[in-house]
Amino acid sequence: MNTSFKNIFDKFDWNNVLSDILQKNEQDVQHALYNSKRTIEDFKALISPAAKPFLEQMAQLSYQLTKKRFGNTIQMYAPMYLSNECQNICTYCGFSMTNKIPRRTLTDDEILKEVTYLKSKGYDHILLVTGEANRTVGVSYIDNAIRLIQSKFANITIEVQPLDQEDYELLIDSGLYAVLVYQETYHKDEYKKHHPKGRKSNFDYRLETPDRLGRAGIHKIGLGALFGLEDWRVDSFFTALHLQYLQKTYWKTKYSISFPRLRPHSGGLEPKVEMTDSDLVQLICAFRLLDEDVELSMSTRESEVFRENIVNLGITSISAESKTNPGGYAVEPQSLEQFEISDERSTEEVVSMLKSKGLEVVWKDWAHNWQ
């Protein structure tokens, strides 16, 4: 029988984890700050309300660890939406099947037009995104898209529906470098409420996706939760638990963490639990203190001001000028977005900002595709 994170996940109770986090005290936080090898219990303390008075100290430590491991570099990437067709109902997504929007899937020519625009801006790391519609944007469509563009980018990441192990093996052979797969929330009952229909409603299949990726031999796996669906502290604990399990089990694979907060979209869902800017800073620093090697990514969901303040505190990759609609860069800029972005500055403006912060912008750190 294959190993699975589910075996570990099932040993934890959501409410007990929340209680543990809320009971952490000042002494627990100080222990975590001064511990040279931090544990998952230390992480609980660092994301607890008791850690709030220590935020400045956490930020300074996070800054030091990031500089030590990654230097002054920050990686640029761009998302490219291939399709907004979707067979799922998801309460928080503009592409949800129930939303009456024009559906669009890019042709080969349209994909290449989008690629031409992104290459003109300097991008060499691309994230391909689709809705979950197996008949129109299934494995063969994704495989074709990767093959079509793989000679043009240093590496290609996808954020699509969870797939079987053999599908991932096929895509890796075609040039796939990394996969982002967010659990959205690790609260099983709440997950069901937000995913009432479609393949995404299968909580366990989604939970075990990183295991299938690890067994397929993927170079990098990206994890995360969608903050606003449930208590961000508990979702972050399970994300960290998931990360540590994967690192131990699939130790040849690299890992990244993203921090999406619920953003306005068509058919909008209000956050159940608010995550403040201060909370998000605390969480980013806590992840860096837990793991100085993990890559931490920041999208254009966040505001200009927030992104400017966080880039030196642990973030290692950042997007700019993102479009969350298929064809949004060059083909059809006016089509409906998956969610509203907040930082709408051009790539050039974001690069200028990063340089003003003393950061060296990296477009291509190494090439996954050598041809």
C-alpha cells in the first residue's frame, strides 16, 4: 500500500488543534523564537495570538534567515489562464459552474500570442491555470499546452485539477516542472459546503494529490490554503504538517507555500474568518522560521502596499501584472476574471519597486528544459 498524508491527517482533530494553538503562551513563543531547530509545536506558538507582541522579532529573524538562504534575490513568475471552463461548483470562485459567464478555452494560436506577450516582459517561469473540465481541458489539452511552450520557458508550473499519478508522469515527460495544488481548507465539513458538486468535492482525493505527485517524481510541489474559508491558524497548521510529511517522504522534491486570501469575484463569497494584514505577516514569518529552505510565494491578490512591505520578510517569488482570465494578456483582455487582483502595476513598475528594496530580480534561476 502506498504511503499517504491521510494516515497522519486522520489522527488530528480540528477543534483540538485550534485549542492547542489558542492556549500557547508567551513562554511557548519565546521558546520557539530561540529554538535553533523549530518543531511543529513551535510553529503552533508562532501562529498563535500569544505571538502577536513578538511580530517585530519574528520579522527580523525571518529577514535574516531568508537572506542567509536566498540572498537578495527574488524570482519573478506569471500566471497564464488557459481556460475558464469548469464542471465544479465552488462557492468562492468566479469560474464556478453555476456562474453564468462566457466560457473560453484558448487555442494553440491564442496560447502562443499570450506567450509572446509574457516573453516580451521578460518572464521565464510560467504558471498555467485552468478550470476543472476534463472533456475540454483534460490531460491531453494540458499536455499539448506544455509541449507547445516548453522550449520557450526555463520551467513550467501548472495549477489545474488533481490528476492520477500516471497523468503526472506523462506531463513530467513533456516538460512539466512543478504543480500547485491547494487544499483550500483542511476542515473536512467546511470543505464539503464549499465544494458541493464536481470532482473537487472529493476531499480525500485532493488531499492525497501531493502524494501522487511525489511518487511521480515531480521537481516541485506547491501547497497552501485559501484563507477566509475557515480559521487561518488551523489551516496553516495542517499545511505545515503536510509540508513536513512530504519533505520526509519525497525528499528529492522541492516545496513552496502560497498565501491566497479570499478575493472578490463573480457570485462573491464573504470570508467566514477574516485574516488581517498583520495575521498574514505573522504567518509568512512563522513559515520562514519553521523552514528556511521552503520557497514562499506572493501573488497579485495582495495590495501594492502589502507586497512592498512583505518582499523582504521571507518571500522568494512574486508575480506581477497578472491576468486571471483566459487570453487576458493579449487575446481577450475584457473576459471575466477568476478573481479581482489588487496590485495592478505593470511588470516594469514591480521590478522597479523590488530593485528599490535592494532585491535582485531573477527571471531564470536555472533551466529545467535544456533543448
